[in-house]
Amino acid sequence: MKVNTQIFPFKINHRPIIFNIGLWLFSFFLLVIFFAKDGIKSIDILYSVSFLITLIIPQLINFYVLIPAVLKKEKYAIYLILFIVLTFLFSQLNLFFFQNLIDYIFPNYYFISYHTNEEIFIIFFVYLVLTTFVKLTEEWIFFNKHKNDILSQEKQLIQEKLHSLRSQINPHFLFNSLNTIYAMALDNDKNITKSIVQLSDILRYVIYDTNTKKVKISKEIELIENYLSFQKSRLNNESFKITFEKNILNPNFEIYPMLLLPLIENAFKHGLSKSLNGFLSIKIEQDNTEFNFRIENSFEKNQIDKKGVGLENIQKNLDIIYPNNHSFIIESNKNTFIVKLKILQNAIN
């Protein structure tokens, strides 16, 4: 598997000055303990400060040149070579500094080095290796924090987008339902009382039960049954053939709310209401691997809502809540319109 070439793709606000100062203070403390032989004296402090300065320069080169320009681009062999060269070069500069320059800088002190060339190289190598791990760990921590912040923001945006899509669906359904009640009232339809109760149950579900991420399929089925009964009362046409087939393995499994009703509403709006002898067939299946919803209805050619609010919102919702785990197929055949929705089980869990 190919590793991401950009290990830390985000700009991380981690206050590098504070980080480096803290690292240097801790390093200075360790150096004083390491170099002091018989208790900590002023000369030990001066020696440790001078030694630390020769360490800081290669450390900064490693942090802000080699790591971002070489290591993070996965040029590991080149990084290792440059790392060793950097270590050797500055370990030699350290020796030169303490053998030839430090006595001129601090003439009142006499400095003696107890370490060989090889030991100085090892000190530099160990220090640069340890600080490299510290740097990568620090960036990893802040990278993950930054990534979590971005995921949290994206989640909030998704929830806001889903809420916006729902707000488009719910008024759409409400206006259609009120128009239905109004038409029944004008015709003095005797089923108007029953229809009002059904509409009340539907609206109660739409308003209160859909304010969750997922709902049980049994709730969605109950909503569909209420809606079908409501529409049968409105149409009051025995020539319409409406079938609803259910084959649910687990009635407690959950899906995104108000996902199916817009499809059925679309079928009534552009199918049955446009035909004298229309039909509507709905089939829901759920097993251990996937959830399937299929709706087929009659329609008059060029009347179906292929680009309307309902179908577009369904597709947008699916893209957000079931990305790459669903299929949404729209087909038309003569005077028949078919919509097939499939959601994979691993996306539902």
C-alpha cells in the first residue's frame, strides 16, 4: 500500500517558538547533569550552554529543512545520508569550537573536554534522533487534533445540509397534503375526517420523529401505510391498483428518516393523479447484506418529476449519508416509471 506522500498536509498552529524553547530548556537541563562532574558549577553551565548552541543549529536544520523537504516526501535514503552528514559536520564544528574558540570567548575559564571525537558524534547523533522523534510526535498530535477539528466541522456542515434538505421536503409534503384536504372538503367527501386523522399522524412523524439521524424501518413502513391510506381516501378511485409488499428480516434496523416517502409522493403527484387507471407497486426488502426499495407506477409520458425537488433531494441525501454504499436508479418503460434504491448493509450499521 502506498503511503500518503504528504504526511502532514495541514498547516498546524502549534506555536513552534514555544515548542523549541521548551525543548532547548529541557535539553540544557539534561546537558548540565551529563557534563557536571562534582556538582553543578558556573563553568558547567557555560559549557552546557555553548554545547547546546552547537546542537541547536543542526536541530533547526533538521526540523525545518530536512524533515519537510526530504523525509515528508518519502526520500528516506537521501534523508538518512543527509542526516548522517549533518551530524558528522556539526560534531566536528563542535570539536573545533571547543578546541579553538571557546577560550577566547570565556578567557577567565579553562574548559576541558572529556569526550573523544567518536563520543561527540554519538552525542550529536542521539540528540538529533531523539529530537526528530519528538518533532514528529508533536506534529502528529497536532495534525490529529487539526484533523479532528476539520471532521467535526464537516460533520456539522453535513448536519446543516441534511436539515436544509429536510426543510425542503417537509413543506413540499405539507402543502400537497393540505391541498388534498381542501379538495376533499370542497367535494364534501365523507372520508375527510379519517383523512385528517391520517394526515395528523403523518405530520406528527414528519415533525417530531425525523429529528434523529436514523429511524427504525417499522416507523418508515407505518408512515408509508398511513400515506397510502390517505391518498386512497383522496383519490377514491377503485380502478387504481396499489400494492405494498414488505419482506423485512429485522424490523428494528434503522435508515435515514424521510428517505422513501418523497418517492411515493412523487409517484402519486406525477403518476396516479395523471391517469384514470393507474397503478402503484411498492416493494421493500431487507436482509443481512442490503436494503432494497423498489417503486413502480404508471405515468403519462413527459410528466414524471425526474428533476424535481423530491428526487434531487433523495440523491443529495444518499450522497451525504451513504457515500459509495448505495445505488439509485431511475428507469422508464413506455407508461411505467421505476425507481430502485439499494443501500448496502455495512452502510446501514
